[in-house]
Amino acid sequence: MNKMIILWVLLVVPMLITIGTAIFKWLWNITMPQVFNLKMITFWQAFRLLLLAGILFGADSFVKFNMNM
């Protein structure tokens, strides 16, 4: 069972990251150049933008807010 988990992590997780980055790059390149007159980005630039967004907007894993009133 542990071998299946390791195999899944080694194969599926990088594939999902690659697909997510490619979708982000595609969405950026069809939207931002037209709307804001920006340049098209590469795969690695899209990957770095996703990392930055995760760091900046994924702060809920570090800070827990109590929403119960």
C-alpha cells in the first residue's frame, strides 16, 4: 500500500502541477495581453506566479481566523 502512495505522489502530483500551470499560462495569455496590453508569459513565469499567489493568498494555512460570533 505504501508503494502505491509513493507512486501516486511521484507521478500524479507533478502531472497535476504541470496541467494547472499550463491552464494558468493559457488563461493569462488569452486575457491579460488584450485587457492590459501586457506581454505573453512562459510556462516557468506562470509557475512562479502560481507560487507567489499561493504564498500571498494561501495565508489561511498559517493564520486561523475564528469566524464564530
